[in-house]
Amino acid sequence: MLSFCRAVYHTLKVFILFVTCTVLFYYGMMWLHEEYQNYHRYDEPKGTAVKVSNTSQASNPEWLDRLLLFYLSGE
């Protein structure tokens, strides 16, 4: 009977530890979600930002050029 009580006690300790870690993880994820929910990463940059990429030289590239670019870039 005593070993059964010890087993239940150790099982309860592990269960409480698991539940505590799960709750902390959940609220940590909720905090991160709230932190980055209003983060506008697609806004235009402010200040002296410089554009570093150029999509294409021509205004309307042909479909073959676009297909080759697709295969070369691997996207």
C-alpha cells in the first residue's frame, strides 16, 4: 500500500510539472503573438532607406525569360 501511494505521489508530481510547463509555454506563445500582432513589416521604410533590389530591367519580360528565372532561382 505504501509503494502504491508513493507511485501516485510521484505521478502527481510529474503531472503537475507537465501542466505547469504547458501553461507557461502557452502563455509565452500568447505573449509573443500579442507582441508581433501589430508589427507592420510591409510598411514603407522611414528615413533614408535605399532600395536594394530591382525586379526586372524591362517593363514586360517575356514568359520564357520569367520561366528561366523561376528555374534558375529555384523558387
